[in-house]
Amino acid sequence: MRWDVTKPELPSLSEKEFVIMALLMANASRKMYGLELVDQSNGELKKGTVYVFLSRLAKKGYVKSEREPEAPGIATPRRFYKATGEGAKVYRAIASVGGDRWLQGVGVFA
């Protein structure tokens, strides 16, 4: 596929992806698991779809994940997520041009 300089491919985030990235950036010092993102989103993210959005973000290269180490008593280890450097750049760029308006419903960021 040829790159058309008249139509540059700009990075983008959907509203839900932006909320996820905002939560990951607000907690950048640690990794978060999917249901923790749901809990901290004040109803913006749902249990049934958070992993779909996390998967999309991972395919774009904006988040990385790793599985929790196996331990006795843990049936299925959780997967932890963290923003990548590229994801942080895209998030900050979109936030700087008004993307943070999506965060008005998320009380942590209001």
C-alpha cells in the first residue's frame, strides 16, 4: 500500500479507548487489570466490552499487557495493562486538542 501524503494517517482513539488511556495514564506508575479499569471509570466502561477495547489498543501498539504470575489458589491469572510510550504520545496529542471533553462523565477526571 502506498502512503498518500495528501491523506496522512493520523492516530485516533474512540471515546472508550480515550477513557481507557486516560485511566492508564492517571495510574502510569503501575499496571492495571481490565475490571479495575471498569471500576474506576464511573460507569463509562462495561465488563463485557473493556477487553475488546484493550485488544484494539494493543493492536494499535498503544497498550501492552502481561499475565499475572501463576500462583496456588488462582484459577486464571489476570492480565495487566500499561500504556506504551507510543500510546502515551497519542493520548497526550489528542487530549491537547480537546479530546479530554470525553472525560467529563468520568468523575475521577472532572
